[in-house]
Amino acid sequence: MRNLSSILERFQPSAISVIFSLTSRLKEEGRDIIDLSIGEPDFPTPEHIKQAAIDAIHENFTRYTPVDGISALKSAISNKFRRDNDLDYPSDQIIVEAGAKPLLFHAMQAIVNPGDEVILPVPCWTSYTGMALLAGANPVTVSCHQDNGFKLRADDLEKAITDRTRLILLNSPSNPTGAAYSADEMKALADVLMRHPQVWIIADDIYEHIVFDNFVFATPAQVEPGLYDRTLTINGASKAYSMTGWRIGYAGGPKDLIGGITKVLSQSVGNPCSISQAAAVAALEGPQDYLAARAAEFKDRRDFLVERLNTIDGLSCHAPEGAFYLFPSCADLIGKTSPDGKTINSSTVLASYLLESAGVSVVPGAAFEYDPNIRLSYATSMENLKIACDRLEEACKEII
């Protein structure tokens, strides 16, 4: 019998992908589904960005580019880091890849050795754990409770660091909770990391421009320059500019790490799409004022959804600083029974019940290493959110 790699036994497929597949199947069967599981903005890609792609096609900009990105895009990224984050990353300290997700994974491959520990504050994006395992590292989860705004505390970080700790991954604003660290909160974590020079930092800043209530975004290398030489600051075009399908992620970091990631890319992937890179230049160099307007619309949806969810028996919802997710607790529903006689013993069972009986697709908190919670995306219309809340309320009433 032919065997596959034993590393596949160390992790499961993305739980989000499983929910997506089930949701798609029900839609194909004709079911009326309100999809609150998907993590992409519902706004269209701006016209000037689309036009830049069209122009690139007409100009035959359709051939291979350097594996780590074209110089025009690197220059635009360098300018973005200075403009938005007060960070100086010249072009030779910048890398571009076909999405922030593969860039995160390839960065881990360039940083960790087998058996190294990677600290993951949880709840965390479902792919972080799998990436660490695929890179040969051991993920170390540190719980960040709702009472603390789902944020990592300095004392808990200090306790989690060992001689084998090689990397910490910080995501602010966070998927799945929307929690974001203020400059002071980030500085408290940075102070701990300054005492442990063997630890690398990856800052996943993909939701940087989606923040609310006058929150001021901050990233680790910005608040503590002493971490600059061991921090990789990752971002991308997907969330801010509604370019999820264009697949452009980028990062700034120390030259040796950028060189290491480039070496990995040279043997594992081709270049990012040439047309998408041209569009990303337009995104970063073009008008930025609409970002605040879109964030304001997300805030209105957040405010509505938080208020409404907190009126539903069995759910308790925290109002986050950013992103477009809510992560309500469903602890009061655990142990109860659905109308078809099933015990709601986890967020996974609850998510299946809500999808099949109420036609509302959410992601179980178990996918993010944290239970009992569910993730709802409000990257959809207010009309859909109102219908979804009505359905959720009725479905939760049926659980006894």
C-alpha cells in the first residue's frame, strides 16, 4: 500500500473550508442561506484598481516577474509602510507573494526548525496552527479570554516563552475576534519580547484599515524599534481594497529574513500574478479616503449586530475594535438539546444546527482553537444581517 506523508496526520483540514463546502452544497440544493461565514469584504474592488489591471493586460504585462515582486510594487509598499506605519523598509527588505496566507507559511518555513515552538494567542485564525505544524514546529496556544477583550496579556506571554520558543504570531485586528491592540497594549508585549532575543515576531496586519471608534492602529516594530531586526510585518491588498481574489500579500522585514523567504519561494512557487501586481500598485498609490468610509459602514453593522445578538438568549457578544467579525459566546447553549434531539455539546454541533435548521452559516469557535464560541462575519448587507438575526433568535429559542 502506498502511504502519504505522516505529517498529514498532525493536523486537520481547515474547518472554515469545511463550512464553506457545506454552505455551498446547501445553496446548490436551492436552500436559502444567509452566509456569515465568509471572511471577505462585500464591497467591490475600486474602479481605478480594476482599470490598472485592464491597462496592464492591454500593455501585455503578462509575463514572468521576479519571484519576490516587481520593483514598482515594492516601491509602493515601501511608501505605504512609511505613510501608514512610520516604518522604513527599503525595497530590498520587501517581499511580495500571491496572498498573505502563503507568505505567512513560507515565512514560518524560513524561521523555524523542527521542534521549535510557535506561540499562538487564541482564538486565532484557523490556518496558523496548521502552518506551524507543516513547518515542523510545535504550536503553543495561549488563551486570551473575552474578559480581557480576547487580547494577550504581557504576563501570560512571559509564562509561555521557553528556551524552545522561536516565533510569536500577533494578529491585530484579529480574525476571528476583531480584537486590536492599542500602542500601549502592543508596547507591553514588546517589552516582554525585548527580554527574549531568540524570539521572532510575525505581525499579521491584514485588517489594519478596518478599525472603529477612533482606534489608532499600531504594529510591533513601530511601537518598539528594538524589535525591528526580528519582526516581519505582513499585510496585503485583500481586506482593505476588496481584492481577495487578486491574491497579493506583502511584507517588510530584516534583509536576512527577506532573503531567506525569497530562497524558499524560488524553489516552491512562481511569481505573483503580474496583472494583480499592477493593480496593487494602483491600490497603494491611489486615493485612500474611501477606506475610512468603508470602515464606517462596517462599524454601523458591528453596532447593530452586537446589540441584537446580546438580546438573543444563549448568546453573549463582545464589541471588538476592528475587522469585520464578531465572536459571541454560546456557552449558555452548551448541554442543551436541539428540536431534533441532538445535544449541543460544542460550537461545531451548534454551527451545523444553525446552518441546517435556520439557514445561517457561521464558523464554530473550535476552528479557532477556542470554544464555546461562534464566528460571524458582517461583511454583508444590513438587510442580510437583520434576516440572519431573526433566524438565529428563532433557532436559539428552539434549543431547550
